[in-house]
Amino acid sequence: MIAYAPAVLFLVLFAVGVLRDRRRFSNAVYLGLACISLLFTLAAVAHRGHPGVGWFLAALVLLVPFLGAFVLPAFLVANGVKMIRKEGRSPANLLSFLVGIGIFGLIGLMVAAVVTRSAGLAAATGTLLLIAAYVSFLFFCFIGYAFLYGRLRPRRDTDFVVVLGSGLIGGERVPPLLASRLERGRKVYEAQAARGRAPMLITSGGQGPDEKLPESHAMANYLTERGFPAEHVLREDRSRTTEENLEYSKAIMSTAVPDYKCVIVTNNYHAFRAALMARKTGVNGQVVGSPTAAYFWPSATIREFVAVFLQHKLVNFSICGVVALFGVLGWLLAR
């Protein structure tokens, strides 16, 4: 049983973290460490009792990343091409394409290191692989816990429903992405109202330089034109970023109800990062997501992860720097 101690420890830390506040990235890391610890423990235990099963599990652990190294970049490149065709060539839409090309480039370096038998190239490739492994671990922790977070139900007693804004079509019309947020916000409102306590719905979004009116006004108009009660809509029309969405909405809520509880609505790919930001800004609420087109997910998820990675840049860049330093030392010793 002692072999399972690391997995149990990380599971306990994960459970405690979720109970304390589910809006922590450390919860994602603990969950990832628990899964990895359990996987290696199962392989070791199976190998002692049934060597054939143990070797099978070990082969599976090695085979999945090997196949993924070819399947994943091909998928990302194909998705990137689709994103460019449907959404244009903005930097955000190029992310999945660029990551796919980057993985293929790393595979090419590995092949070149083996063929040339260059110590310098082997050291550089090994260093890049270790950094990629670290970033990949964090990425899979992120998407795994984001998937789980999206299935955790928010608290029932809600004073406010906050719908986060996004860009408008033609500077004045609600696009499908934003409409899905508004429809999810309506459902949360109706579910709460059915229990006898109708919350206020806050549409949150300021006016961009290319927009004819604030996003919050276009969002409120969308709802009221479809029968939503206008007296239950508040407009937060100063924000330009998600963090400002939350800060300015928090000011409205805390002024009206000092001990308020809220539910924040955004698209599902953005829900976990919005939850992290809600915790950072002190907003007392959880986040729910609305549906998003499948082709939009890869680039959007990569963008969300990059933003979270950079929020902890001191720790992450320090670890990557230490790995790079060891790579340089290894190369110098091998000369």
C-alpha cells in the first residue's frame, strides 16, 4: 500500500484545494500529479505481480506520446488552416497552426541529432524536449481540470448573473459567440427565478474604438428584444478586458448587495481562466460556460493556457531557465 502514498497524497491535496476554492490552478497541478503517480504505481505493481501486464502498461505509456507526437501536430495544423479560412489570419487564430509546426520542428531536430550524432545538437534537443515536457504537463493539467471545473455546479442561491462581453459584428450586433453566452445567462437566470428568487443580470462590456455602442448595451438589447424582463438587466459599460469586466461588475454588485453571490457566464473554453481571474479580483462567484464551435476550441484553449502560463511567469520561466542551464552544462561536460 505504501506504493500508492504519493497518488493518495496528491489526491488529498486536490480534494482539499477544491473544497477551499475550486478556482485555483494548483488544483489542476495536484490532479495531474495524482494521475501520473497513480499511473506509474499501477505499472510498477502490475510488473511485480504480472510482468506481462506491467510491460504492456509501460509500452502504453511510451506509445501514446509517440503516436501523439505525429497525430497531434497534424491535427493542430489542419485545425489551424480551418481557423484561418473561417476566422481570418489574426495572431490568436494562428496558434494551433504554429504549435503544430513547432512540434514537427522538434521532431525534425530529434531526427537530425540522431543522424548527425552531434553532441551540441543532442544537448539542445534534449533541453527543448524537457522544457516541452514541462509545458505539456501543465497544459494537460489545465485542460483536464478545466473540463472538470466546467462540470461543477455553481451555488443555487444567486443574487447576480454576470455575462461577459466580447466584440460586436459591424460595431453594433451581437455575434453568435456572444449570443451563446447570453442564452446561457438567460438559462441560469430562469433556473434561479423558478426557485422563487430572480437575480439581476449584468451585461458587462464597454465600447471599443470600432464599435458604435458599448457591448453591454447591445447585449441588453439582444435580451430584451427576445422577451427578457428589462427591469432585471443592469449594464456595466466601462470595461475593456475580462479583468475589468469582473472588477467593474464587482463594484455594481457589492454596492447593491454587500454579501452578494453571483454566477459569471462566458464561453466554455474561457471558463476556467475567468474563474482564476474572478478569484484574483475578489469576485464572490463561480463561472459557467456556454457552447462553442468545435473548430474554435484548439486555438482558443491554447490562447487561454498561454495567458495562464504567463500569469505565473516567474515560476514557469525560472523552471525553464534551470532546465536550459542544465542542458548547457551537459553539453559542456560532453565536449
